[in-house]
Amino acid sequence: MSDNDRTPSVLTPASRAALAHYRKRAEECRADGCIAALMAALTWDALADELEAFGETSEHHEGQGELL
């Protein structure tokens, strides 16, 4: 994990992929600059934050990747 990677280590590979996707989509939306895109960026950030919080507050559960 790099210094820039904020992905909690307890997340499954599928969860890490989803988190990276959410962060990328947020960056793309912010780059667009229009109000609708900025609102979409907030949504993607919120999804990523929720996924990170899930990883930080829970133990690894069997099937976690299937749920996400």
C-alpha cells in the first residue's frame, strides 16, 4: 500500500477496487466543474467514505466482496 493509498487493509480486493473507482469518478466529476458534476463528486466521495468507514470498523466477513 502506498502512502497515497487510504484504503484500509481489511477491505477485500473487490472493495479496494470499488473504492478506487469511487475516488476516480469523484475526481472526474470535480474536473468537469459544473454544479451537477460537483454534486455527483460529493456523492462518489460519500460512497468512498462509507466504504472506508466500513473497512475500519468491521472485521473481515466471509462474502464481503460479494456484497460490494
